[in-house]
Amino acid sequence: MKIRCFISALLAIASLAGLHAQQPQTSTEIPLVGNVYGRQDVTSLNGKWRYIIDQQEIGFYDYRMNESPWGFFLDAHQKSPLELVEYNFDTTDQMDIPGDWNIQDERLFFYEGTVWFRRTFDYKPQADKRMLLYFGAVNYEAVVYVNGKKQGSHVGGFTPFNFDITDALKEGQNNVIVKVDNKRHPEAIPTNIFDWWNYGGITRDVLLVPVEKTFVQDYSIQLDKKNWQHIYGWISLNKPQEGVEIEVRIPELKIAQKVVTNADGRASISFKAKPVLWCPENPKLYDVEIAKGNEVLTDEIGFRCIETQGKKILLNGKHIFLRGVSIHEEKAFSQGRAHSAEDARTLLNWAKELGCNYVRLAHYPHNEHAVREAERMGIMVWSEIPCYWTIAWENPDTYKNAERQLGDMIRRDKNRANVIIWSIANETPHSEPRDRFLSSLAKFARSLDDTRLISMAMEVTSANNYHNRLQDNMNEYVDVVSFNQYVGWYRDTQDAAKMTWEVPYDKPVIVSEFGGGAVAGWHANKNVRFSEEFQEDLYIESLKMMDKIDGLSGLSPWILKDFLSPRRPLPDVQDWFNRKGLVSNTGQRKLAFYVMQRYYEQKKAEFDAKSAKR
Ligand code: GCU
């Protein structure tokens, strides 16, 4: 006991004297690097990571809640039998990264708190290179260390971020240690209540990305909406360096354009071309190379024009109907956060089977692989930030968080032809502060990208029991009026036929959510809630009702697959699953799936006939 007192006294003196290694407060985070998957010599750190559950954050704070200099990020090991070290990454458990902890460790199914992760890796310095560390996403807050040196922190569970870790690296073995905290907070984005599982962890890819000291940080290459034989955009370096030559090549279009950066390190691109336009029936993508010296970035880019004309949505000038379905980012069979192209293909193939040409990726930006797989499959995307329900509208930090997540979503996917709608919110209660918050977000989104449509999923404000209006100040700021309605679930199915819908805006309309729950395999009749027949009848009646909506341009029924939610505890029926899926969490198609499939077959035939007449 005396030894422990002696040691803690020493530590206290050291701490008082400020002798310990204070972590530098500066961060090595750099602006988001575009298209990491198209860069050369990228090393994946995916695989088995060691982890320590740290419910009281003892690896970060001392017993007086000061940030400790002796935290888990030091990856300490006992050097003598006398030394006191109360953690050891070498002997802890391991889990697969990317991946949430809830499904991989049953002790963590409901856990909300901190878990530390460690990955070691070898490194050989290259004189003319810098090394970036890229995270596809960490939910919800990450503090990142390399060899015990803090690189910075990041808030937001569904968007990428990266650090220049070069100066913290040494030849040979290195380690990256991440403190992950998925606790919910009222002032966060999302706030502390939401209808999906709070999957914590390093939930997407972790990559080491070597770059030259001056490199192509990001770029945008778009089709000109006003002239489909003109492609334009910009390329930006990581620093304001003038006179750097960059070549943009699109071999199939016989394009090889050399540009030179200006004093800001940016260069505009613009050239004539006659690309085959991307569309669901022909999701044409072009190989693109962006070369700076011997550093070559490769991408696959599609060219298309999405716009509205009164109550119509036009893709490449053609009036389309968005035959969609809502999807959460949850694996098809095993639950847990989906993160791979393979996970995405399973879910997107179910959507294709349903007859979809469009998906609403709810309620947060999904992983980049999912967006790219949908692009290859000819599936248009609604992409959304988790500005969900009762956000802290008057908190400036909350707004900055929302704007950061919106900006990173757009920065990451701005070159994806299939992304046609940026959504800034879901089911937010009307108020003056909410309107200020969301209208600012809408303007911000448009300032970053004026080539896509802006929307948000609103709530119905019913004028009386059977007359529904979409009266929302935010409808001035969106291109498409979208709303969620639950006649048949949170209101009676029998009311559907009596309902009228008034959308007093000359804009296209999407019903971004509708539906009801059913336990796959439970058969009764349409008057027995949670039976497949109940859900089937709800869909039949809802579709008849929605077909009468003037300007209806798309549907994304809630939801493709049953998904885990802490708001769905009903034993033997929900068992922590939201049962509104058209497909169960074991892949069983429910009767309502086929109702929707038949409806989309008719819709497709109707719109094909229209375009044949043009
Ligand atoms: C809301 C919400 C969804 C939720 C759904 C439901 O509309 O947007 O996230 O899962 O209703 O109640 O099932």
C-alpha cells in the first residue's frame, strides 16, 4: 500500500509541476481529401483491432476529471514488476474494424460510452511524401492518437475525416489509438432520440493515404445543366501554390486537358464533349484520370442533368418517377452497421427486385461504397444528414455541427451522378428557430452544389381529420416538397380513402415515408395489427390514396428491411426491431413487398409509355 501511495504522490507532484507530457492542443486534421479510393498506394488498416471498454473514461481523465497525460493512448507496458500499469492492449480482446461494437461483443449490445481501439502498423518514411490517416466514419466522437501523440478529434458519426500524421510517425512499428464515444447528447446531430440503433465504433474503412507534399486535395467534374455538351469543374491542391500543371484525362471522350493552378492552388476545367448521359437504364460511367506529375488519381464519373419543371422531376430532360424505398445502413441478415460494397449490393439488389430506380439513404450519409454501388447499378440516391426530430435549434455549436456534416456529405459525393437529392432534415417540429436553422442549411447546401435538388422530409399539418396540407415555411427553400405520412399506422387505414392532400406549391412531391409494421410469417387478417395481411392492406389503401396527390413524383416507403431500434421493445413482436420492413431481418419478403412491386411495375410501364410518345 505504501508503494502505491508513494507512486501516486510522485504522479501528483509531477502533475502539479506540469512535468508531464501535455498533449498539444493543435490538431493535424486537414480538409477532407477527395476520392481516397482512387489514390495510389493506399494501405488499409481494416482488420483486427485491440479494444478496451472504458465506461468511466479512465483512459482519458484522471480521478479529478482532468485530461490525464498517462492515458491509454500511451499504450504503456509494465517494464518492471514494481511498475503500476492497469491496462494492456496486447492482452485485450480484438474486433473487426470497420464494424460496430454492439453486434461483435454481446456485452456491448446496448452500450453507450467509450471504447478504445488500437492498431499497430509498419511504416517506412519516404522523403518526398506525407502520410494521411483517413476514417470513413466513427460514431459518434473520436479522439485520435498516433504513437501517443494526439492528432485531433472529430464529432459526427457518418462522415469522413483525415489527419496528416507524418510528423508523429517513426520507422518500423507505429500505432494508432482511437478513443470512440457513442454517447447521445441533446445538442448533438442527431439529438439524443432517434429511431435506429446507436451503433458505436469505427464503423467504416481506416486508410493510410500517402501523398506528395503538394497534391490534388479535391476536384469537381460536372455536366453543365444548360449545355450537355459542356463539362466543367475545378481542381484544388492542398496548398495555395501557383503554376502547378495538372492534366485531366477522359480517354473515352478523347479529353486530355492541361491546366495550371492559380495563386490559390486551384484550376478551373472546361471542355466540350458529347458524353452518353447517366441514367438508371444506362448507368454510364467514364474513367477519369487526374494527373499531377507521376501522381495519378482515378475515378469513374457519370454525367447527367437533374432538374425540376413545375411539378415534374426531369432526368436528362425526361419526366421521371422516383420508384424508391427507404434504407437504413444495417446489414441485411446479421444486423450491425453495413460498411462494404458487398453489404450494399445485398440491400440494393432487394431494392432492384422491388422495382426501384431510387433509394432514400436514411437518415444519415451512408458509406461511400453504398453510394458507388448504387451508381453502378443505376439507382438514384437521396442522401441526408441526421438533422432528425427535436434538434437544439438555438445552439450555435449544433448548427456548426450540422453544417460541417452537410458540407462533408456534399464534398465526399459531389462527383456521384446518381446522387440527385441532398436532404437537410427529417420530421423537424415547426418553429422560428428551426426555420432559421434549416433555411441556413439549405442556402449553404446550394452554395456548395447548385447541380442537385434540395429537399427535407417534412411532417403533414392536417387542416382537419381528412384534409391534409403541406404548410411549411421550409417549402420555399426546397426544390422538391417531401413529407412522411403514416395513414394506416399512426392513423387508421380506413381513413386512407377519405383523405385529400393539398400541396400548395408548384413543385414536385415525394412521399418520403409511409408504411406499417408486420412480423414476417405471421398471418391473420387486415384487422390484426402486425400481421402480414394488415401491412398488405395498408399498402393497398395507401397507394390508392397517394396516387391522387397532385404532382406526386416519387415514393420511398418506410422501409426496405426490419431494423434494430431501442424504441421497439414489444416482446415476441418487435424484440427491438422496427417491423416496418417490406423484407424481414432474415430476408423474408412480406406480402406488402409484392403490393409495392406490382405498383412499381405499373408506374414503370406508365412512364415508359409517356417517354415513348415524346
Ligand atoms: C418516422 C421516422 C423514422 C421512423 C418511422 C417509424 O417517420 O422518420 O425514422 O423509423 O417514423 O415510426 O417507424
